[in-house]
Amino acid sequence: MLPALFVSHGAPSLPFDDVPARDFLRGLGREMGKPRAILIASAHGAWVPLMLMFPDADIPVVQLSVQSEKGAAHHIALGRGIAKLRDDNVLVMGSGGFVHNLGRIAPPGAPEPGWSREFSDWMHDRLMSGDEAALADYRRLAPHAVLAQPSEDHFMPLFVALGAGGEKAKAARLHSSATFGSLRMDAYSFS
């Protein structure tokens, strides 16, 4: 059974940018093999990671919009509702941004600011420990949550993937990098 995935999709220019996330996504598609279909939850433009992962564009794809105003717990439950698709070799993905504050991006090569690292580290620790209650309440509990995710549309796909991993899903970090200073490109699997 395929794991559920969350990948950060970055800017539309990602396929042309010489950054670690681009190379990671290219390798991920080759590594995992071809699913029968893909259901991807995303705020928009799901084609960016998919063109890197599956460049032959020969897999049926359905995009699921997020409802960011409904919060993380809603999206975890949504993921749980579609988790059984994984039994039929359907790749359930979320695509967004692990840290996504376009007002705080910096020139290429700029160091990652502390607030971005602190938020990402908190999220990573909760994902690894399976602390779903804290994750569902990340907006209140995580350091710099509002700064890291001023608009939650790029973060809700993470919770869809978490839920699609099933009850007591184990998280694994597949990739971690930052571009433009604070734009985190982390990716996780849930199974």
C-alpha cells in the first residue's frame, strides 16, 4: 500500500530552480513507482510537484480543494475519510508549504530565520511523536504559527495527508530544506 504524502510545492518556477526540493521530488516519483491514480489536496496548481514526480503525465489526477477556514481537525477527518483509496493503489497526497509566508521571503541563498526553524522543529517533533491533538491545535500551540502560516490554505493539505495515513499513522520526514530564506520545502509520508 502506498503511504499518504505531503510535499511542499514551492513556486511555479520550482521545476527550473536549482534547489534541493526539485531534485527530491524528481527522485521521489522514480522511487515510489506508478500509482493507479492520484488524489491531491492543494490550495491551487497541483501540477508543480506532479510534473516533477511523474513527468510522463500518464496518471489520472483529481484535485481536492481545502477549506482552510474549517481548521486542522476538519482536514485530518477529511483525510481519514479518503484513506481507503490507498488500498486501491491510489496515491493520496497533500501539496502546499511547510512554512509559507510570502511576505517574509528573502533573496536566494539567504539563511533561514529562527522563527521558521522554530516552527518547523515544533511541527516535526509533533508529527514524529504522533501528537494529533497538538497538531490539530497547532495555530495556538506552535511557536510563530501565524507568522509561518499567515493564511492556512497551504498548510491544510498536510493534515489531509496525516489523516489519510490512517489511525495511529507513523510519520517519516522524507525531505527538509528551505528556499528564499523561510520558504520551507519539507515533505512527509504517513503510513
